[in-house]
Amino acid sequence: LPAKALVQAAANSGLRAVSVRHSSQAPKVALLGAAGGIGQPLGLLLKQDPLVAHLALYDVVNTPGVAADLSHIDSNAKVTAHTGPKELYAAVENADVIVIPAGVPRKPGMTRDDLFNTNAGIVRDLAAVIAKASPKALIAIITNPVNSTVPIASEVLKKAGVYDPKRVFGVTTLDVVRSQAFVAELKRLQSTVRIHTFLCFQGHDASKTVVPVVGGHAGITIIPLLSQVTPSTKFSEEEIAKLTPRIQDAGTEVVNAKAGAGSATLSMALAGARFANALVRGIKGQKNVQCAYVASDAVKGVEYFSTPVELGPNGVEKILGVGKVSAFEQKLIDASVPELNKNIAKGVAFVKGN
Ligand code: NAI
């Protein structure tokens, strides 16, 4: 039966609509750190992504339970469980996209850099196996400190002779998601008009607000470009002075609210799933633009920088750069460069010295 007739037949018989694959490509996504606070909800979202054909879950503990649970969801992705270093190779072999939230999160009072000692080794060891088993995969690194873990994975891949700068990403999507939520919230509140007893919402719909965020993924290196918000939005200087640090410290807001129970997991899962879906769409030829922390020549004097990038079949197809920024944003970009260089050098030294 042709695809349309299949969908119609399913609808007629009272079944839910089935997603019909139009491409011969069937992406495999491997999720490393799948049993964690981010890993579990991220696995849930990836299992529901109609573009994912195979979801390989890897963790050092508890993977079978998470996989059994997810495999009972009636979506098409096949789920496999892989536990411990001996099963890592099989988890990542032939993967098109590898998403990495493996590692410890922050507790109140910690910076992302405080996680370096534990997480640097985790990312290094995962990257070493990826270099052998799946050197062509697109690798999306969530593990903090992202500013350093991306250079760490890159150095490991360089050592193995399989590095492709277009295929290694630091996931900064949560900074974009937060910025979009905060901007939409602020502008929606401002444009709320009371008519009799009804509230009329005008202006910003969070799902249609786009805020590019450039730089890196920690403190002052997180730079929301409020001058480039679409739909076009005016901010007072006071608003910019309040919103910018709120976006930069949003992760800490969650860490403090969770009071020792970890950092952002649910919003990060959403952001991770959105980014993984964008990578898969790119692989399937559906070019799209996302912000990501990648090897980049967008800003002078720093080797890795997050800007909007065009994603396609080979990962980064084009680095779109920071675009036209305000004087305030340019100052933030300039200030981020030495900080990023420190983070990058720390990651590079970790691999070179090991
Ligand atoms: P979590 O502790 O809840 O989960 C981490 C998981 O990684 C655990 O299941 C653990 O068993 C697993 N793991 C540890 N060592 C591993 C290894 N060698 N191989 C595979 N899995 C391993 O932590 P959570 O909350 O899921 O956070 C994970 C990471 O994501 C942290 O580094 C955190 O800082 C980072 N993060 C990044 C964000 C971003 O925007 N890029 C936002 C929020 C968190």
C-alpha cells in the first residue's frame, strides 16, 4: 500500500496514526549517561522522536531498567541497553548521533569548572571508544564544563587521527531555551491588557521567540544576543542589564532551588532532545540552524565558540557567526575570550598531559 493509504487505513481502523518513514536512512542515536537525571527524561523524549530508529542506552549502572521501561512505549524506535565499559563499543558502534550527559552535576556553591576533575576523565574515556567504534558519528556533549569537555573530546579524536571539527558539539541549547522562555515571559507580561475580566495576551509566544546565544556555556561566557531577538523586540537598557545576568546564572538558579539534589535535568532533557533532533534532521538533508559550541573561527583569538551554525548531512555545514551585535554585546564577547581560552587550555592540557 502507498504511504498515504497506510495512514488512512490506520485512521479508519481506529489505530493511532503511524509515522511513515520516507527516507531510507534510519538513524541510530546513542545516549551515554542514560540512567541519570538528564539521561532518563532525555531517553524518554528521544524514544518519542519519530526520526530515531534505534536508541542505544549506555550507563555504568541501571541501564537495563531504564531500557526495559522505555521499550514499553509504543513508538517505533528500537531500544537497546548497554552497561559498563565492556558494552560501550556496541552502544556507539554505527551510531549517527551520540549524546553525552554522563558525569556528575553541580551542587550549590559549585561552578561548572569544579566538575572538571571528575567529568574530564569520563568524557576522555568515552571519546576514546567513540574514536574506534564510531568515528563518523556526530557527538553532542552535555557534560560540564562544556567549555572544556568539547576540547577534551576533540583532542582525543585528534590523537586517534579521526577528528572532524564539523562533528563535535557542545550543547548550549538550554541557554537558548532559557533565554526564549525569559524574553517571552517578560514581553508577554508587558503586553498583557486587561479588558473587563478577560486577559488578552498579545506579543510574545514563547514557542515562536528566537534568541541566539553565543560564546560558551558557563557564567560570563554565556552571551544572549538580545539585539537579535525575533520577532524584533525592543529592550530598555535596564531590561538588558537585568536579563543578561539572569540568563547567565539560570543554571545556578536551578541548582540552588534543587538544594543539593542536582542541576537542571528536565529543561536540559528538552534542550538535548531538540538538539539531537536537529542533528538527525541535518543528517537526513533537512538543513537547519542551531546555536552550538564548536571549533570555530567566528571570533578572533579563540578556537571554540558558540554561534548559530547551519547543520546538515556532515554536521556543521556553515558557521554563521555572531552577526551584528550591540556595543554592550561586543563587550561581553571580548570579555568571554580570555575566560574561554583558559577553559579550552585546561581541557587540551588534560589530554596532552595524560
Ligand atoms: P546525574 O548524576 O543525575 O547523571 C549522570 C549519569 O552519568 C549517571 O547515571 C551516572 O551513572 C552516569 N555516568 C557516570 N560516569 C559514567 C561513565 N563513565 N559512562 C557513562 N555514564 C556515566 O547527572 P545529570 O543531572 O544527568 O547531569 C549530567 C551532566 O550534565 C553533568 O555534568 C551536568 O553538569 C551536565 N549538565 C549540562 C547542561 C548543559 O546545558 N550542557 C545542563 C545541565 C547539566
